[in-house]
Amino acid sequence: MVIFNDETFEERFIFRLTRLNVLSVSISLGIIFTFLTFLLIIYSPIKELIPGYPSNYQRESLIKLNLFADSLQQEIKRKDLFFDNIKNIVEGNDFQELPELQTNESKSYDSIKFENSLEDSLLRLEFESQNLHNLYYPETKDHTKQDLFNIFNISFYTPVNGIITSKFDSSKGHFGIDIVSKHNSAIKAILDGTVIFSGWTLETGYIIALQHEYNILSIYKHNSVLLKKEGEMVSTGEPIAISGESGEISTGPHLHFELWHNGTPVNPEDYIMF
């Protein structure tokens, strides 16, 4: 076989054809194309187009039909036994009980030990620490299940960024914490809730209080400006006031923040990262 230029008659390619060469090339190309076709059929949805080849939908349908047929067979056995028992009652014979399920008694489950390994305990601690401050809310909205509710399941939004200058001390009548922040900082809601009080008092100045789910109450005192009125709905992280030093007992610009649960003051530092 000679391939040459038609104009200059220059030989471009020469290949000597023999029976062995032609046979070898033909067999090699046939094997390669067969192998590629085989791979294409196996790893592509084309195989479902082959007549007689079941599709995934047909396999799922067969499994469901087998399960359904098995349940029907069991139900038919129960019906037959029911009618047989009715017949026995009429004839005064004894009942026929359902055959007990066969259990594999060779397996012993008494040796299973439910003990947490050190690695498992460390993994649980790491996972719980990561999810401690996520915006997670319990799935149930049923307030009759508050006995099963744990306030630790909620991550609160930080009302304001700053430094805590006075800790929570219920024995001294200090039912919250004092946070010193930048001048005119925005005070934000820690959770979704409703404004139940927004007004002025002589001792603590401008106060705003929010009622949240699960009997959680948050109070923000010594503000300079209130941004929400009573009855308004607020969202988590929404500004509700501007920090200040209003009130007679204020010692400087700061936020006095209180957190109450079920009518009892709790330490906000146990639940909120400041």
C-alpha cells in the first residue's frame, strides 16, 4: 500500500500488506471496539435500552411487589387461621395459635457491652462544643413539653459586644451583668420575641423587655434610645435600642442585661458568649 501526492507523485507513506498484518490489525481493532462498547454499556444508562435488561425502576418495583406479595401471604394465613378458629368455636374444639417466629438461638447478645471508649467520649465532647453556639431551635413547638426542654439547646445572639464589668450575683440583688461597649452601640435581640415593655424608669432609665418562647425573658436597661414599642415582633439579632447611661443608678455608659427563665433569673454568661 503506497500513499503518494497526486500532484508531485511524492511517496508519503508505504505499508506492506500481508495476510498476517491485515488479520492482526482487524482482530486488534475488533477487540478494542468490543471492549469500549462493553464499558460504555456497563457504565452508562445505555444498558437500560437493551431489550430484556431491567431498569432501576423495574428492580425497585420487583422488590416492592415481592414485599407486598409476602405481606399478602402472611395476611392470608392469618385470615385462614381466623376462620379456622371460628369453626373450632362452633364445633367446640380448641383454638389454633399462630406459629411463633423462629429465632436464631445460636447468637448470644449477652456479651455486648455498651461502654463509651475514650475516643468516643472525646468525639462527643468536640461535637457538642461545636454545636453549642449554633442557631439551633428545638423542633417541637408544643409548650406543654417544657419539662423536657433544656435552655442549653438554644444558642442566643450576643446583645452587644463589650467587656463585662459586673458579674451576675443574685445574693446581692444584681440579677444580670453589666457590659461596657462602644458609645452608641446597637443593642440587639438575643432571640425572636415580642416587646412586652418599652419605657422609662427613674432608676434604670430606658428599659426594653422581650418575651421569648419557652418562658424566656430578656431585659435591657440603661439605654439612651429605644427603637421598638410594646407589642412589636422582633427577630434574632435585630437592633432594639442604643446603649447609653440613662437612669440614676448608672455608673457610666453600659448595658445592664438580664436573662430570666421560668420566672427565675439565670446567669447570662452560662448561655451566651460575650
